[in-house]
Amino acid sequence: MTILPLKTETFDAILINCQKYAKDFIVQRLEYYDRDIYRWVMDDPKRRFKLIRIDERTILTTLGIIKYKRRYYYDDVTGKTVYLLDNQLKIPGHVRMSNELIIKILDLASTMTYKEVGKHLSNEFELSKFTIWKTIKDTSVEAIYDPIINRGNLKVHMQIDEKYIGMVNSKNKKRYYTATIFAGKRQISTKSSKLLNKTVLSSSTLQKLKKKINFHLKKRYRVRYDEEIFVSGDMALYIQNFKDHLYCRSKYVPDKFHVYKAIKDDIPDLEVDDYSLNDTKYQKYLLKHLNEENPNSKKLINLLTESPEIFKTYLDVDYLGCSQEGQNSHVYAPRFGKYANRFCQDTIEKLSLIREAIAMNINIKIATQNREEPELLDIGYCTIDLSESLRMYLDTREMKYETRKLFENIRYGRW
């Protein structure tokens, strides 16, 4: 869909025009590099590469359809044919989509249906639902994290929760586990704050999530074996026991939101605060008046019975609370929460990793089955310098046929 401006001379018209020229610039730059390579081939005394023909290639990008021409050579050394421009740019053969378009597909697929994704990629083309599905299926995603997090003396917090997502071959929704590691918090306003040194993780199984968390705690946060961290979440048993699977010392702290809510649901008129929760008389009152038939109240009763000092951490200035419910809402796709959708575990992991990378502002690396990086051929001193300014380009589109033909022959080396 293209938004048409009310007048031709508007800012919107300039943007639309610039998008068109951006595509032209990309084509010019590609063909400029190809001519540079051709000049080297012609000047090479060994005559390793022999020109066969000039072919056009089409690649789909977020800017639109990019069509450029490049030369096809025969390599006397390897006995194979090669497009030297594609080789030097490391563009795999038989690939129609750019990497940045695939990343956009993965990003949009976590917020809308595959059919809708195909319509929102570009104004110049649409992709079918099957193409989107096949692209996601054939793509592997890897996050590139910062090697070390310099947290200083800040206390490490780890919070965990789950989302219920419709899975393929399953009538009921299944748990998908999410976690956040952070150290430090900065107040942005009276109602909002930002977690510092944050790492967002998720997995379809607890076992995988435990491995991920232990890796990041040990390698990136440099948590010592004898160092204590806070583990927070709701009052689910798997969260309470999660601390037992971490390689360092850890203390489970129930999320205030769920604790306060359980009390207010059963005793609406009772005032709740951190100091009262640590008072012995107040705890006895709760044990007496909480409704055991309420699942959350039952969990709270068990916590108070087994460990009366469970809420003591609320008074610790180093404890910064838990916000995993908020992370689920802000980071992970709202589409995961709709019952009508069905996902494979592998697909959920990929789409979640994209959301996490965006939330953490980190780089990601993608690879597909048919996207093997070609072996870079040695073309001597002729190298592609992306920092080099493009030389002046002669636009032949408005020229007469004979003049345009002459310049085209010169441009593509057909003289």
C-alpha cells in the first residue's frame, strides 16, 4: 500500500522519491563495483578469468525489488564459472531474499499471521503464506551477546515466568518459559524504570532454560560460585525450586504483585505493606483468614508455614523487585497469546529470539539451508571498499536510442 500525498510538493512526496533514488543508488553502486572488477580482469596479465556474458539478478529487499547486472566469468584455475561481483559480496547463489528482509519476516511473524506478513514487507511485492512459512522453517537464528557485562558491585537478579502458547499437534496450550537477568535499575519517571545490564531469555523446556541461564550467569555476568543472587517470580513450585538448579547460591523471593494480590483477593480491607508481611502477628492473621481453596492463597499459606522469613528480602535495599510479567507483555509477541495460533517449538524459539534481540539491542546472525557463504576468490589488489564514495553516474534513460546504446556498450564492456 502506497500513501499518496495531497500535493506533489510535500515532505511525503520527497520521502517516496528518495526511496526510489535509494534503490537506484544501490544498483549503481553494485554495477560500479562490477565494472571495477571487470577492469582488473582485463588488466590481469595471467588472464585467469574469461568473460562469458552479462546477466541480470533480482533480490528482494525491504527497499523493494533490486535488479542489477553483473558479469559471468570462466575461471581457468578452478575450471568453474562464477559471478565475481556476487562472490566478492558473499551473496550465495540461487538466493532471492536479502538477510535484512528475512530478519523483517521473522520480526513481523511474531506479531501477525504469515499471510499478513507477506503483505507488509514492501510496496513492490507480496510473498505467499507458504513462502513465509518456508523461509522461517529454513532459517536458523543466533544472538550475538556482549562477551562480558560490567555490572560492578550490583546484585544480580533473575526472574522467571511462563506463557501458554498453542502448539502444533496439541489440543491444549503448553508452557513456554521466559526469564530475565539484570543487575541494577534506573528510575525514568515516578511510574516507570529501566532494568540495567539486562538479558532476556526463553525456551520451550525448563532444562534448556536452566542451561542458558547458568551460561550467562557464569560467562557474561561473572557470578562467583559463592555469590548470592535473587530468583523471583510468582509462587509456582517450579519457580520456587528453580534456585536449586543454578550453579551459584540463590535466594527465592516471591513476586510482590502476586503476594499482594492473593491477600487482597481474600481480605480486601486489609492493608498490605512490606513491613507488615514480616510481622509475626500479621502473618498469623493471614494464616487464619486466607482462603485455602484459592490456589494462590494456598501457595502463600505454604510459603508462610515453611519459611516465615520469606518476605525479609523485601526490606533489603539491594532487592529491586520482579517485573517478568511486564517483560512478557512488552518483549514477547502478543500473537503468542492467541489461542487460534499453532506453533512448532522450533518456530517459537526463533521468533522469541528476534524479539529478545530487539529488546536488548543486540546483533543477530541468520543462516538458511541454501545460504552457504561462497568461498572468496582471490582477485588481487581489486577489492570492494564500502567506504569509498561512488563516482559520478551517467543517466542514459532520457537519451536517444543510438546514444544510449553507445554508452550502454561502454558501460558493460561491449566495445
